[in-house]
Amino acid sequence: MITKVVALCLFLSGNLIEHRIQDDMRTCLKHKREAERQYKPNLTYMCGNVEAEIEHNIDHPPNQPTTPSLLHQ
């Protein structure tokens, strides 16, 4: 299923290496600020409304989706 979500994305030297779904933009920006307090060179955090392919993982509760891949930023 493809849907729009708010995601916190982590880039290393310009390459996307990790992304996490957030409940809303406010929460995403809060987590971004917390992550940026631990400065590491070449790491960039970005929040954005993105399209993601959502899969439901059988190891998680039924209402908790996971995102294997972002489609657009």
C-alpha cells in the first residue's frame, strides 16, 4: 500500500541511510532537534511529507506499519 507519511530521514554524505515514520511534523522536528544535539560530521537529518510503500509486519501489532522504502522525497 502506498500512502503519504511524515518521515525523519538520516543522510550520510548525501545518501539516505535510514528513515522512520513519525506521527506528525511536530514530533518529527522534535526528534530531529534531539538527534542534531549529538553532532557528527557528514550526518544530516530531514523531516518531510513523503510517499512510502507500507507493509504490515506479522511480528508487529496489527495497527503498527513498517516502511521498507520511501518512494519520493
